[in-house]
Amino acid sequence: MDFDTAFLSADIPDEATVYVEQPTGLKEQGGKVCLIKKALYGLKPAPLWWFRHIARKMKALGFEQVDGAPCLLRHEETGVKLRKILFS
């Protein structure tokens, strides 16, 4: 798994609005900012957004969060367990 770009899979929730400065070298300069729609590595809440994203995908595959340990996912039929793997 490529953890350098893992956060790019996670959408930013509707209740959060994040703006960033334009990257250097962009033609349109002049104090404009960019509204981002995907989580970026380095944003403080990005690990949480990514975990919510991956948890939804895993739940769709039949995994459920374990009571008392929400970062632990378990597949009921097979008994396979997935732990929090480098989410932070």
C-alpha cells in the first residue's frame, strides 16, 4: 500500500471547508487560494478522514468495527481481524 498518497483517497467531509495557498509556479498568482476536496498529507484531520473512508470500504466488504476498539475491524464469517495499520 502506498502510504504517501493514502490520504488522497479520502474526501473532505461537507462540514469542513479547507483552503490552501496556491502552489508556487502556478500562472494565476495574486493572493488567490484553492478549495480542496480531497484530504492532503499534513492536514491535522486527514488521518481521521482517511480512517472513516477506509472503514466504510471495509464495512462494504463485510468487516465490522469491534466494540471498545473502533480501529479494529473483524470479518464475522472468516474471523479475519484488521488492526489499525499506520493510520497516524
